[in-house]
Amino acid sequence: MGAPAASSAAAFAAVLLCGALAARAQDMDKEWARAPYRGFFGGPGSMLPQSDVDLLEFPLNLEYLETEFFCWSALGYGLDGIDANLTGGGPPSIGGQSASLTPIIRDIATQFCYQEVGHLRAIKQTVRGFPRPLLDISAANFGKVIEQALNTTLDPPFNPYENSVNFLVASYIIPYVGLTGYVGANPRLLTPQARKLVAGLLGVESAQDAVIRTLLYERGMARVSSYGVGVAEVTAHISDLRNELGRRGVKDEGLVVAPGQGPEGITVGNVIAGDHLSLAYDRTPEEILAIVYGTGNPSQRGGFFPQGADGRIARSFLV
């Protein structure tokens, strides 16, 4: 007779536990439904812990950079000519110019431009953000990156605005870095609101990178300007450089890889980069800063950010 009583007691306890969990779930729903917190954490309409705010603000650095490069290349002007309010009063970019592009590549670049503007709006509607930092998108700066990747001096210097192939090679340099940052940030986010935003940003950034890589893959054997080096070879060198600067092993791959290193170890074509399970690589803010500064050191500003990136995370490295 003792067993049925024990079973009844256990069943009753389970009912109480389920009721408590359901009540807690309702309480959590009420918490998220409360009037939004409009104080230090986040922007208007958001209610986020400081760690989520920091992780959402950091990508603004890359989004500003992508916006300026794609808009200048496609339209001949940057964010100031589209919505000056989104700049936050930050300084104009250095060296942007209209690129000499085929109609289809200009169309794609224009779409990317406005997608990046949307990303800025999305982030700034969620967190307070910061003004656009000083950005160097000059031909000379891109030329330095390519020379650093190829470990040589090019004559004439590489110019991303010169033609469509050069523009695509330069485009290969930027969005993928931000993509890996979103992958790295996602598991560190605490709130559904932040994770949803990052998932949305990651989806479009990944698609942009796939478009760029596909267009370059199609031109894999084409020569970059008059340098006698193929497009696929240049992408491999750029990826190797980013791995070197990031200092955390292989998180970057070119359009063609060695036998055994492609998807399932079967293909050498590598139109989309991924690890041995074809999952996207991740990077930390520290790695990203080391790459976009071009110094391999998150505390040593330079490259695309002559005065350094902004936000609490980026500033914490600048002493």
C-alpha cells in the first residue's frame, strides 16, 4: 500500500513543479512586456544587459566601414549623402571614390550599400551606438592590404576602384570579417532580442559574402590588373593574412583549397568558407581588431581605422 501513496505524492509534487514553472514563464513574459527601459542600457525601446549592448555596438565599426566602401564605390558618395544622422557626427571617410564597375556589379554594390545602411539603422534602434569613426577606404590603404597579403610591392599600386575585378577582390577583404564576428558573438548574448538581431545581421552578411565569393570564383583564373596573379590565388593570400593577423589558427579560407581541405574532404573548390563540418568560423572582437587594424594587435590602431575603432570593447584595448 506504501507504493501507491508514494507515487501519488510524486505525481502531486510534479504537478506543483509544473505549475511553478508555468507561473515563472508567465512572469518572464510579463517582464519582457514591461515598458522598455530607456536608461543607460541600450537605446530607445530596448531592455538589454550591458554585455549585450557592448556586443551589439562593437559591430557598428564594421558596418560603418562596409557602408562607406560599398556606397562610395556604387554611388560616388558615402553615408553623409544618404542619411547624415546615421553618422552621429563622425568624421568623413578618407579616400572614397566612385568605382569603374560593370552595370551588374554596380547594381550589386548599390544593393549592398543600402543593406548596410539598414544594418546601421537596425543596430542603432536597439542600442545607443556611437558616431562613425574615422575610416580609411582610400585606394592606397587597400593597396597596402594587398601588398601585405602578397608580400610584395605592386607597380602600379592596387586600386579597388579601378575595375570590377579589383572591386570584388577589395570586397572580399571586408564583409567576411564581420560575418565571423557575428558568429562569435551569438553564443555570448544573453537576451532573445539581441540574438534575433545578430541572426538577422548574420544572415545578410553571409549572403553578401557568398555573392562576392561566387563572383570571384567565376573569375578565379582571371588576372588581377597586370600583376600576373590570379584571383583565386589572391583570395588565398588574403585569407592567409587574416589568419596570421588574427593569431587564432585557421578561420579563413580562399576560393580554392588543398586536396582534402574542401567540404567533406572531397572538393578543392571552396566557394563558401567553413570548417571541417562546413560550419562558419567565429572570431572574437580582439581578433577582428587585430585584422582590420592590419597590425595583428588589437591595441595598435591603423589600417581601416587610423584613430582606432569605437565602443566600450574596442576602447578597452586602446591604452
